[in-house]
Amino acid sequence: MEFIQREEMINELQQPFPSFINRYGIDDIGIFEEEGQDENYYLGYTVKKNGKTYHIHTPYQKAENGKLAPLNKEWTVETDEPRNEDRKGYQDLESALRDI
């Protein structure tokens, strides 16, 4: 498992912002980060589309030095609506973006 600096991962995630906005009709996009339990860390996007906010992320393992390593390539979509359950199991980011 290869660990990469958090800042490097964020830079990679930011590069496709303009193409995502155009291709998927997104109103706004930013980086999503959340510390999980133990060594889990979630990194991905906060997306605003059609008046709704979505958090689209994938899990990472966090090392003591702050570096991150992907745990799997599965993406999850969360909404800000409390009645909606998280949608899990997207095999790639584009599938998650198309679904919102």
C-alpha cells in the first residue's frame, strides 16, 4: 500500500473541477475531507447541483505522518437531507456524478 501526502491527493482531486462542472451540470464543487474512526479518512468532493448539496467520497487509511493510502476504489454519495440514506458502491467517480 503506497502512502501519499494529503496535499498531493487534494491537488489531484482539484484538477478536473472545470470539466466536472461542464460535463455534469454542477453549480459548485469543492474538496470534502472527514476524519473517520481509528485510521480511516474520507476524501472527495462537496458538490452543489440543482439546489442540493452532495458529499462524494472514498475511504483512505491515514498514517501517523499524515500521509494517505486508498483503501478501495468505492465511492459513496451522501446528501444533506437527513431522510436520505447514503448511496454506496459506485465503482468510479463518474458513476456517482452521473447519478446525482
